[in-house]
Amino acid sequence: MNRKKKVHAIFKKKLKKAKARMNPSSKPKYISKADRAKLDIEQGITPAHSDERDA
């Protein structure tokens, strides 16, 4: 029973990976905080400061 269970588990693991490759996620690619700041500067957008919340 153990051998059968192990073979089945390996098969399920490979099948899961294959399905994941076939269906790429719709999640947007991660952009680091530094890269986001750089993009904001290039576009001319100034980042929000916490001083505005205190007022």
C-alpha cells in the first residue's frame, strides 16, 4: 500500500506542476518599492508624505 500511495503522490505532484505551467497566473508581476519610486520620479509624480495625514 505504501508504494502505491507514494507513486500516486508523485504522479499528483507532477500533474499539479504541469497544470500550473499550462495556466500562468493572472497576478501582475511584482515591482519592488525602489522600482516603483523610480517610475514615479520618471513620470513626474511626487510620492505622498505622512506629514499630510498629521495636518
